Amino acid sequence: MTLSAHWCNPGTGKDFNDTTAVASELLPGGKYSGTFNKELDAIAATAQQAKRSDGTLIPIIFRPLHENNGSWFWWGATHASASEYKELYRYIVDCLRDVKDVHNLLYAYSPGGVFNGDSTDYLATYPGDQWVDVLGYDEYDSDDSADDSSAWINTVVKDMKMVSDQASQRGKIVALTEFGRSGDRKFKESGTGDKDTKFFSELAEALAENVPSTAYMMTWANFGGGGDNFQAYTPWKGSDGEADFKAFADSDKNLMASKDNVDYSNAPAAAMQNGSARIVTPVDGNRATDTKVVVRVKTEGVKYSDLDLNSAIVTTDRGQNVKLKYSCNGYFTGILDLNAAGINLDQSKLTLTPQVKTKDGKTLAAADGNGGDFAPASWDTAHAGMKLSQKLLSKVGLFALYINDNGGNRPKSGDLTLDSIKLDGKRDAYAPNTNPTPGNTAKVQSVDDFSGYSDDAAA
């Protein structure tokens, strides 16, 4: 069972294609967070009422914020930045899974094609492995110039291979989450005269041969109507495509994923999540147009009861501290007054770093590379969401330190002195299917303390 959501715009109350930008105001403390939470309440109720006759819950694939790289939804491109989209998607999952205790939903990430097999573009808005179960892909054939669909099918296969590769690396399910014929290629109301009446069987055969890990493929609905408003995405009884669609539906192709044709050995084992804190608004690249900037921080991997609620602050690279108050669901909120801080709206950059402590005095790691665990660079979307592991570290042969230009009037030359480089410790060599040696049993090892160099040589 799959569930999609064509949510009305929470800010205006109009249809989903009202593209008034609202994504940044849907998180806790935002103008429209209450309205959006009601939508999530409805999703939670639907999932929790989906039960079999024996009372067990029915698994549902939920596909929120789909086709976001298009511009026709309020959550789409040009209406929500990549970072805003990621944070909204994460909030949806966190709220349903961790706050409302909904545990029969699998979450599908499903941007629309075409990607030409480029995983960088596909992953540009990927929320991260922690929030996604299904890697999907939506694509429609709308070109009616050719007698067959072979060119379109080749494009789909190329992209689906890329999606399948990503799913295999991340231990995720792969699916053609929405497909069909639309625009000039849509099925005619008369049911006759359509080109390529073997559309479905040809696509299924191509996927079965080239992307056998495909778990499922979903068409859209037959809405009916008449004239220019006629919409049908599958053939119907008496139409030219009826025979092919029946053959497709009855096919014994081993297309729907099973243990026989899908390797889930890369699926990550459940592990305790380390506590962290990250800035969720403003997101990377946001332009401040008001001197009062709402700052929100999200904590992960730590219980509310373990947080020191009075410790939360955000520091700026200009030396300001912003006091935060706890909102709900792991979110803290505060206001950065640019005027009071002497910061002008002059297009210069401002870097924010969160600091939240637990009651035992430990500071949560600042996510996204601001302290704590290493994370892929923001531009390295091919590895978005990946975390360091003993397996990955076992392959490290060298590393480099890069110094970024932070803009403004800061000096762009000078000396950088490294006092020492140390490893956290030496562990047993990585071995598959074994538990890694606990890090706290390892002794710190000095790699180089530069004592053999002069200060000038060490700089």
C-alpha cells in the first residue's frame, strides 16, 4: 500500500499548486506549524487505523513531498531551497515516527526525472539515510512523436540503474514510485488510436532485465472526465491497450523484489544514535531580509529528559550568542537581532553554530561538520548522509585539510600552525560480520607532534 499527500498550501489554504513559499515556516515555532501539524495528525491517524483483521498494522509506503525538483508544488524547486526541503522532510519523519509513535510507515524519497544517470542531481535534496526507506523515481512519457516508447524506456532504465546502485549502497528499497503516459502521450478518451499499445509490458520487461531489484512500480489513477479534462493512466476494458495491460498484470516476471533477486546484505544494522544538534533555520544559503532572524536548532539521538534546557545557545562567527528556548519535539528556538549585534544586511556571510548540553554536562556534537563526527561536504551529494564507520576508516590511506575562504574582510593569507595530529586510538582491523572494538578501549596515539620541525616549517 502506498500513500501520497497533495497537501494544500498551509500558508494560504489554497491548492497544492499554489506555490507561495512557506516551507521555512512549517517547523515548530513557524507561522504555519500548527496548520501543518494537523495534516500530520491526519497521516498518523490513517496509518494507525490501517489494520488487518487480526489487528496487526498494515505496512504503508508514505511518499511525502514528492517530485520536489519540479516547480508545480509549493514544496518544489524555486519555492523551497534544497536545505529547506531536507529539513521539512526530516521534520515529517521525526514527528510521525518519534513523536506520534507511527511505526508502520516506510518513507519514500521520490524526485521526478530525468537525471541521465547522475546520482549527484538525484541526491541534491536527499534528506539522509536516517529518514528514508525507499529510493524512488517518478517519470512520465509525454512525447507522442515516436511510434514506440523505446527511447523513453531507455531513459528510465538508465536512471533506475542509478537509483538501484544508490539503494544497494545504502541498504534501501528501490522503486519506480510513479510512472505513466501524460500530455500528448496520454490515453485517448475514445480508447483507440493510441501509439505503442505494448507500453506496460515493454517497460516491465526492460526493468526486469536491467533493474531486477525494482520492488514495485506505481501508475497514477483513472480519473475519467471528458474532453481536455479526460485523465486515464491505465487502459480500460475495450480500449486498445487492454490486452497488453492484462498481460503485464498477469506477468510472471520476477520483477517485484524478493529475497531471490534483491541483495539486502548492505542494509545497516540498528545502532544507537549519537546525540547531535543542528541548525534547521536559517538553512545554508538563506538570505536574511529582516534584522530579526528566527534561529531553530534540532537535537537528535537524545531524550528530552536528558537535555539541559537552559544550556542551548547559538554562536555566530562575529562573536554573538543567541539564547534558545525549548519549543517541542527536540527543537529549540531563538531570535538573532542583527541590529543589536551590529551586523548589516550587506550580503556578507554569517556562520551559526549550535551548542546544547545534556544534564550531565556533555555538549552535543554540532551536526553537518560543525564539530563532532565527520560528515561529507555539502557539495558531495553523491555521499550525502554517509557516516564514518570502522569499515570506511579501514580504507583510509591519507587525508587532507582544506581551509575555506569565509568571505567578508577577513584576511586571505597568513600562517596556520598545527600543534599535533593524533588518532583516537588503534582498534582491531575491520572484519565483516563482527562487532567493532569499542572506541573507549583504545589509547590515543600520536601521529606527529612536529617537534622535529621549526615553527616556520610546521606552519
